[in-house]
Amino acid sequence: MRIALFTDTFLPDVNGVSKTLGRWTRFLESKGVECKVFAPTSMTEGDPDPFRVERFYSIPFLLYPECRLAIPNPLYIRKSLHAFQPTIIHCATPFNLGLFGLYYARKHGIPLVASYHTHFDQYLSHYKIPWVEPTLWKYMQWFHQSCRKVYVPSESTLHHLEAKGLRNLEIWSRGVDAGRFHPEVERHEVLSSRGVEASKFVLLYVGRLAPEKSVEIALETFAALPVTIRSNCHLIIAGDGPSAASLREGYGDQEGVTFTGFVEGKALADLYAAADLFIFPSATETFGNVVLESMAAGTAVIGVASGGVMDTIEDEVTGLLCPPGDVSAFVVAVRRLYESLETRLTLAKAGRAYALQQSWDQIFNKLYESYQEASNPLLPNDLHGASSRMVR
């Protein structure tokens, strides 16, 4: 196989999509599969492989400024693809670059697959443009109709897209690096470096600071805790994004709240392990990688009963689930785990056991088999009768 991947985000960008695609291309190359990636210019320093990634001038995407929309050079892309001769084309995003990948696959009869990573429809209300949704779904149906496979990260996402009329869906789940995310940590050292007393009960949020992530629910939950509990707690908000300034302005002076800014690598793994409780109020996730990372680190999790988070957390078994936006329910859940060490440790243990079963190699091997099936040149690109399946 020779794979051409079209995506609007790729390494060294730091987000769940770019990291997953980066892992996938490295896995393919370990199998001896040639890959060529077409991606926008990155605003992050240090392109890890400029010879394998074709970069294009880009502008910020309205709903996700950290993600870039490329301005493709059609002549250059055609020349590059003609020289590369891909046997399968993968469109990871349905915008400018993805459109060119779709067009080229259709014109030349090359097997086409796509992957769905972000609920942009659920972002629209947060950015006050809900009227765009009907047009968005018409476009998404048109874009994906020629795909032999459309890979989605969770069962809830699969059902969501099925209800919108998309076909040929398969679950491409997510794994976690258990060698990186684990419970062993110098807690006192990690917390003191952030100005947090190690004696405190530490709540942690990790993720993008943006309207669709509902970070304010975590902050309001902390503020609503009884003072006798809150005085013994500390909330750490780790991340950056378009809402960072307004969140700092509104909550930065609150006692017991620390905004760390963007954190990655070992520092991030250490934060997960040092926390007593991970709280993640976002209801717009297709998966929620940070939830699985926190589980692997042995930290109990509270999430929302919505989207991909609900697929990762089994309520009362590997964590606790609360209705989206329900501060009162989050307060009850936090109080419960604050007051019961036994419950917290039981959930954390079960969560870590679940996370350790989510092997990237196992997931990628099954996806590789699915790719091989999809790249059969005798199959038509439009498989109207295909059923939904799992790649887990």
C-alpha cells in the first residue's frame, strides 16, 4: 500500500487528532507502508519530518483557531500524487485539503476512506452560529458518500453519524501509552512546583480552554463546594485556548485555583498521577483522550454522560458520569469521592485496568486490516450497502 493522507492538522500540532494521525503514520511505516501526508503549515516550531509531509499556506479555522485551513496548490498536489501513485487516499478532515483528496480519488478511481474526529455541529451553538448546522450536515453527507470506510472514534459517534445519514461507518478507537501514563509520581515535588500544597485534595482539568469544552462547569463546581471541603481542595486547570484570558479574568483570583497554561510530555503525565480526581465536563467529545490518559495514571475520573466520554467511562465502575452542564451533580460526585477514599480508589483501580487494555498496537493492527480491505481495487468507492463495524 501507498497511502496519501489529507488532514488539516498534523504533528507537531498538539491536539488529539494530530497525535493520533502521527501515531498511525508511524505504525504504517513500521509495516513498510509508504505514507505521504498533505497538511497545512504548522504554527508549532519543529516539523518532525519535512520530507514526508507536504505543507501548504494556511489560515486559522473559525471554530478551532489552533487548527489551520490550508490553501492548497492544486498543480503541486497533482504532481506530487502522480509521482507517489497512492493506492488508497485517507481524508481525515473534510475541508480544503480533504476536498482535494476526495476529488483526486474520484477522478482517478483510487480507494477512498475518511475519518471523523470532531463534532463541529455541536460547536456551532457555542460560537453562536447554530443556523449553519443543516448546511453542514448536507455537506458532510455529500463529502462522505464516496468513502469505502468512515472511521469514527466511539460508538456514540457512530450512532450520531448514522442518525445523520452517513454510511460505511467503522469504529477506530483510541489507545493510551501505559509506559508514559502511570501512577508512579513524586507528588509533593510535582504539586509544589505548581504552588499547590501536597496536603490538599487536588482536582484536575486537562484540555483546550474553549467554549465547547465547558471548563466553567469545573470552576463553578469547585466554587460551589461547601467551604469546609473547598478549603482542603485545590483545582488545577491545565491547558490553553481562546477562552484562556476570559477564564483567568473570571476565576484566576479565586483561592485554590491554579491555571498552568499548556502542559505536555512528562509534566502532563506527572500532573495526572499527582491529582486525586480528574474532572472533565465537556459534552462535545468524539472520544476524550484525556479521560483515558487520566485512567491510565490511576486517577479517578468524573465526566459527562454524553458523547465519547460516556463510551470510555462506565458509570459507577470506571468512573462517575454527570448530566452535561449540571453543576449540582458534579458537586455531589466530587463530594462523594472526597469523602470516600475507598470509592475513589476502587474507581481508579478499575479505570486503570480498563485503560491498560486499550493497546495502540492492537487497535492499529485491526485498522491496518480494514485499510487492506478498503484498498481492494475491485470494490466500488460507493458502498451503499455496507454495514457499520468496529475496529477496536
